[in-house]
Amino acid sequence: MKGEINVLSKHHQLGLTDDQVIAMYEKMLEARLIDERLWLLNRAGKLPFVVSCQGQEGAQIGAAFAMDPTIDYAAPYYRDLGTILAFGQTPKDIMLHMYARAEDPNSGGRQMPGHYGSKKHHLMSISSPVSTQIPHAVGMALAAKMRKETFVTYVSFGEGSSNQGDFHEGCNFAGVHKLPVIFFCENNQYAISVPLAKQVACEHIADRALGYGFPGVVVDGNDVLEVYRVTKEAVDRARRGDGPTLIEALTYRLTPHSSDDDDRAYRSKEEVDEAKAKDAMIVFKDYLVKQGLLDESKEKTIRDRLMQAINEATDYAQTAQDPPPESTLDYVYAN
Amino acid sequence: MAVKLFIDAIRDALFHAMREDEQVFVLGEDVGVRGGVFRVTQGLIEEFGEQRVMDTPLAESGIVGVAIGAAAMGFKPVAEIQFVDFILPAVNQIISEAAKMRYRSNNDWTCPLVIRAPFGGGVHGALYHSQSLEALFYHVPGLKIVIPSTAADAKGLLLAAIRDPDPVLFFEHKGMYRLIRDEVPDGEHIVPIGKATLRKTGDDITVITYGLMVHYALEVATKLEQEGIHAHILDLRTIAPLDREAIIEAARHTGKVLIVHEDNKTGGVGAEIAAMIAEEALFDLDAPIMRLAGPDVPAMPYNAGMEKFYMLNPQKIEDAMRNLARF
Amino acid sequence: MAEVRMPKLGESVTEGTLGKWLKNVGDAVSKYEPLVEVVTDKVTAEIPSDEEGILIEIAVAEGETVRVGTVLAYIEQSRPASEQQPVLVESNQQHKAIEPLTTKQRYSPAVRYLAQKHAVDLQTLSGTGFAGRITRKDVLASLQTVNEQKETDKPLLPPTEEKHDIQTIAITPIRKTIATRMTESARDVPHAWMMVEADVTKLVKVRERNKKSFKEREGIDLTYFPFFMKVVVDALKEYPMLNSTWTNDGILVHQGIHLSVAVATEDALVVPVIHHADRLSISGLAHALSAIATRAKTGKLTLDDVSGGTFTINNTGAFGSVLSKPILNPPQAGILSIESIIKRPVVLADDAIAIRSMVNLCISIDHRVLDGLITGRFMKLIKGKLEAFDVTMDV
């Protein structure tokens, strides 16, 4: 209304343009729609395995947009579909990966779904043992420091992984050498079936940062802009040479652990429904609608465009070439 | 060319590699100011500074994991594990990550990493400062394992390892650091990984071995010459990948093969070599393939008599060589 | 009395350098009291006494570097020695000898394979292995014997299938050796060749006059060859470059003159050596030649007989040849052929024509070692000596 004091909206306060927040929403939606497609393909018998990002897209996109994928590096984990897309992979790349085709830029069909990684996208290769990527990210950050370059390295992991020795060893090393690394814990409350209360005795994973001599921050993972804000601060700190930050984004895993898991055995439907009501997809969309940046028709345009790309990607991947079986023997060593 | 101790030849290689290539750096526990507990890295920090000669926290998985990350970014880290006995916390990083990085990323990400570690017993090191763990890793494709037996090879193989585009485990018998000395070429000197070498020729028995045991076997062979027993001695130098061609050729040469290693017998490197010979050289065999190795107990005891019982020595090797010659 | 030894101060340490001695000879030392400083690559430490007593001798001075285990000092203990050293229990479990289950009839894969391949009846062999086992080496040795046997059993010219008008003659090992050596020599050594003729009328007279008495006295025929050998040996003494060997590191001039003499047998040419030919007279040379020729023709030459020659002399004249072009016998630098002595009309110095006994001498040299100049002088000297025999000499 005219005459009212024009209060700066939250994203403007953070220095994000209207186009940028729409782009963030689009990336979240792209991740969600691909993930939903994967489940359909799994249940249709096309894909043997799916491990999901649903419920964590807000945290992933909020963090990824605080970085500059042209210079920064990420050592993500297997739920980080949002991060992977934000760093430049396309639905086609993802589908080729899911179908394990020769053109899969992540592993040429060698790794199971969710094990991303491609040098040209600045994405470190992912393995299944959890937390091993944390020291890697520290080593990558060490490379930045030794070469006096300004890139930062982002490493993400679940709260379950924060109990591994590699988490401790990596954080401690980075703390000692004040390395430009962002430890990003996506606390989705479960390590497969084991709830947070049975995983850690402290209140927050972020509290552990105290022991490593750098800041630890807890943030609502469903609040995309808040995640952006704390990650941006951490990135700025790292670029200034002030060392690492541990960020704990509180999220919720909306799906079972994987397509082979049945979460009804260890949590109630009510609990899941309650979390679904707080889903970042809904919260962020509400914000954008309230800001007048999004309405149903605009949302549909975006969704249709994304769906078209995903459909095309699925079709392409379904008929794409497999790697030759004998290429199993390739790349054990350089030659 | 100068006669140098084994330990000095290793240090020589590090100095040379670090002067040649700024991407080469050393990290590990006590490697910096202290120059390593065995003094292998002594003097490096004075020339290259504390960033390229990095004292790390006491955390082996972290050392290797950080080195993998730096290697992924194009550095050539030389990580030191203080004793091979303490490499076990880093095994996940070595086997799940370093060994598989190239393969799992379809040749996209690589891991040009060297991990140096002293191994071997007979030095009152007891259970956790005496182990030989090469067999644990030689089963893993994607890793290379090097065990030099001379000072010249130590330098040449370490330089080859540092230049290698894949992860190399470089195991140094700690008993050899200040015991073995020989002529070491100055400056650039590369000994290719994957190539065994004949240390002596003879036509009665073939001894296949590596590391300190090469010296014991040669000592015995000289003695046995006087009895008319002529040994053919192959020094493997690289444990993974094994030099299949050289092994088969050496086995064929006499038809009588003794494999010697300090590491315990069951599932040791010798088992693979024996299988290789049995597969490819059956009709040249004139005796059972024999193995002389450490006993199958969890590790080497501290008590001097027990340690002596465990360790291989020239006498045990002589008995085994003579038995095989007599067969 | 107790010994204080250099301790092993670290797992890889093999030696240490003595710093300051903290006690003097004659000082009382209590147990664990520091005795001496030791500096190693790994640590600097004070070595404590393991005994209570008096330091009676210092065996290693300050600044000296000694191996681990070296005695550094002696302490006279105040306690009896018996209660001190624990006994290191030696294991009585000896390294077990591998006792192969074997008898003569147990064959290894290698033995079976070789026996099958070469049709060896293993029952006929005796084994040198454990408990009489037949080893791979035993089979290989038997094969060698069989091969050698086959060689000697062979007729001189083995019967071969006639293929049209070509007859194939199997190559004997000795033929093969000759072939290889001659090929190598012709290929690798740049040969130069020269011939001189000599008037040996006087030599013929000397031999005629001496041959009967020589035969009676010495029991062997006096041929011309020892005369030629003597002349060549004397010439070699004056021109030692002819008695040499080319190597890439330099020309080896041999001190001794060891004359290789080509001796033809029915199926081959052998070149036994008369060692130290320069120490022999004409009659000594005649005896040496006779002995070696007999051994060559009866196949009894030893390895020593055929090695070490430094120059070869070749009696081609025995076949009636008047001209030949010998191939060098490596690694020698010269080979000389003595052709037939024939009577022919010769123009003398005063232009008179006379019937004289003439001989051609043909030499091939290694041109890397020798040039025409030296060779020419050498040949001229030989010619001069041959022509200057005193017809009254007694052999």
C-alpha cells in the first residue's frame, strides 16, 4: 500500500535479487521433481535403487547459492541432489547416472545412484562409506591455502556421519590450519532407522565446533534464506582466511532411507506428516507468493518447463548406450 | 654418485622431488620440526617451510584423507605414517577412497598420492612397531606397493612413486635405515615401479624375496656358492603390481623356488607368487614351491628370545635354501 | 667385571658417537648413574650404568663412533655377577627341514616333461636329489651325454638322402664352430694381405744335411716347418706389434709368443698352440710340433692346448699350395702361411739365371692394429733370415 514504510524484504536484505530467489526455488523444485520421478521409475521396475533428497532441498539450495560454483568446490554426500544441480549438472546428467549409462558424467555407470562427482562441475567423487569426504574437503581447502587461492570447499554430510572418526579428524585438521572449508551437516533426524537421540548426547551437532576452535551454527533447514545467510557468512569467513565453520541445518528426511527401506517400522505417519507440513518447498513458495514473485500460473510454467526437461532426460537415458562390459577392466591405474 | 645410507637416499629423493616440483609436499606426525621419528625428513622444514613439511595432528585417517583431497586438486602429497602398524585407522581412506578414486569416477578424479611407512621387525618394536602389512594391501587393485632393498632403489623408486599418477604405498624396512648403504646416483634417478631385478644368477635354486630379506638371501647365497649351490635371487622391489614375467622367468630358470618374506605366511605375498608359478610354470617345476615366512601369530613379541624366534634370519634362510637345493 | 655396551637407542639406530664421559676411571658408580653421553641420529642421551661398582676402564674415547653392542667401558661390580644376567632361552624347536616324500620313482613335473620330450628312460638314470630323486638337472645332464655320444657315433659324412644332385652334409659341432669363428673374423676384422717370396736354397741344404742324423738322434722327422717357426718367432721378437690384439680400449701387445699352428685333420682344421715358442730351439720346436700334431690327430687336445695363441703360422705348403689368403684367427692380429718350396729358374743379382728353391710367404693382418709399413719390414726380416741360413749349421 502506498504511503507505508517500504520494509526491505528478507532476500533483498541478504543481497539476493528477485530473479535469484526464483532461481533458487526453481532448483529446489527441479531436485524434488527429479527425485519423485526416480521413485516412480523404481516402483515401475526401471531403476533398482533410489536414495532420496526430499525434505533437504531447501538446506541444500540455500547453502549452494551462497557459493560460487565457478571457483568453489563441493564434496557432497549421496542425498545432495540439490547441490549437484546447483553446481551445474542437468536432469540429463542425473538420469544417465541413474540408468548407469556410458555417458553418465559421474562415473560412467560404475557407481550406484546418488554417488555423484565430476571434476568439471567442481564436485568431488562420492563413495558409500560415510564421512570419508570430510578429510578430502579439508585437503582441497588445504590446496587453496597452499596455492593462495580464494576458493572455498563445501562438504556436506548427515548427522549420522558426524559420529565418524573422519568427521573429527577432518574438523580438527581444518581448525588447526584455519582452512577455508564449510562443514555442512544436514541433520535429517535419522541415521537410517536410528533417531537423533540414540546418535548423539549433545543438543546440537554444531556444538562440536567448540572443540575444534571454530564457530558452529544451527539453522532451520526449511528456511532457505536463513541457510543462505549463515552459509554466506561462513563462506566470507573462509575467503577472508578466518577458517572453517560448522553449520547444522535442521531438516527432515521425508522419504524412507532408500527405496529398499520401510520407515513405518521406526517412525509414525503423524511425525512424517507433521514434517511434510513444514517442508521447505511449501515454506519458500509461500514466501515468494507473499513477495509477489510467484503465483500459481507462474509456478505451473516453471513446473511444466522442468517436467519437460525431466521427461526428455528420462527418455534419453532409457535408450542411451551402456558402457561396454569389458570396460570393467579400464581405469584401475592410469595405464 | 656417492655411497649413502638407505635412510639418506630416501631423504635425497624427497629433497630432489620437492626442489623439482612445488606440488610435492610432505605431511605426517612429527615430520616437520622433529624431522620424523626416524629422521627421514630431517632438514626438509628448514628448506621448504612448515607448509610443505607439515606436522599434522595425530590422526592417520585424517592424514591420508587430507592428502587425498590435496592430491585431487593436483598436489603430490607424500604422507608419512609413523609406523605401518598405525596405518590401520587410515585403511578406509586408502582402500575405499585412494584405490578407487580413478576407477569410480571413470578416470575423472585421480589420486597421485604416496604414503611412506616404516615396517618390519627385529628392532625390539614388539607387536605394534614391527609389523609387515603389505599383504593387507596387495589384494587391492588400484594401489601400488613398493618395498626397496637398496639405497639406490629407495631413491629411484620413491621418485618414481612421487611421479606416479596413482596412489603408491612406499614401505621402508626400518632395520635397513642405517644398516644398508650403497652407491646412489646424484640428482634425477628413477627406478620403474613394477620391475623386479635379479640380484644374483645361479642354476640350482631360485629365491624370490624383497626388502631386508634380499640381503639375508644374498649373504647366504655367497656362503652356499662354496658348497656348489648356486642361487638365483630375484628382488621383487614392487609388490603390487607383481612383475609376473620376471617371477615366471626366474622360476623357470632353476625349477626350484623358495619365496622368502618376513610377513607371516598365510595369505602373504608368497602365496600369490606360488600360485602364479603353479599356474604358469608347472612343467618347469622340479620341486614343491617353498615358502619361508614369519609364523602365523598376530604379531612379533617383545621378549628378545621370542622376537628372535619370530624373525627370519640368515640361518633360517640358509636351512631353507640348502633343503631346497638338496631336494 | 661387567661390560657397558653401546645401547640401541632407537629402532633403526645402528651406531652412536660418544659425547662426554661423565665418570673417570676409578670413580665409584651407582646403579642408573649416568656414565657417558651418546649422540645418535635419533637422540642424544646419557647412558646410565647398569651396575654398582668402580669404573675400571674406558674402552671408547669421546668423539668416537661405534656400532651398537660395542663395549664402552668395564665396571668392577660390588655385587656377584651370578645373580644378574637373565638367560636368554634358546628355542629348542629347530627350523624343521622339509622332508620331501620322495623316492627315485617320484618325478617332478619338469622331469616328466623333459623325459617325455626327449624320450628319456628315467629308469636308466641315477638321481642326485634327496633320497635318490632324479632331478631336472640329472635329466638335462643325461641329455647332454646322449648328445655327445651321438656326435662321436656319427659317421664322418653322415648318410643323407639324395635330393636330385645335391647332397646335404650335416654340420658337425666343430664345423659349426669353425664356421662361426671364420664368419666373425671375416666380417669384423679388416684384413690386409701381403706376400713375399724367399730363396730358401740354403735352408733346403741345411735340412738335407741334417735330416738323417736328426731322425736317428731325436726319433722324429725333421721337416722345414720348425725352421720357418724359428724365423717367425725371432721376427716377432723384433716386431711385437705383430704379436698383439685389438680391443676398443687399446692394443694389447703380448709379452709371450704363443704360436698357433694350423693342423689339418681329416674332417676339420684345428689350431693348437705352442706356448712360449720363443724359448725353444729348432729341435725343441720340432718336438713340440710333433707332440701337438699327434694329440690333434688323435683327438687328445686339452683346453690348454688350444687356447692362448698370439700369432698363427699355417703350413699350406703341405697341400701343394703356392698362394693362399688366410683368415685371421681372432683375437690375433697376424696369420702367416708357408707355401710349397719349389725349384724354379730365378734371375740372380748378377743377372745370371739359376735354379733355386723358392717359397712364398703370405700374411694376413688386422689392419686396425697394423699397417703395410711394419708388416713389410716384418716380412723383409723373415725373408732375410730365411735366405741367410748357414749351410754348415747343425740342428
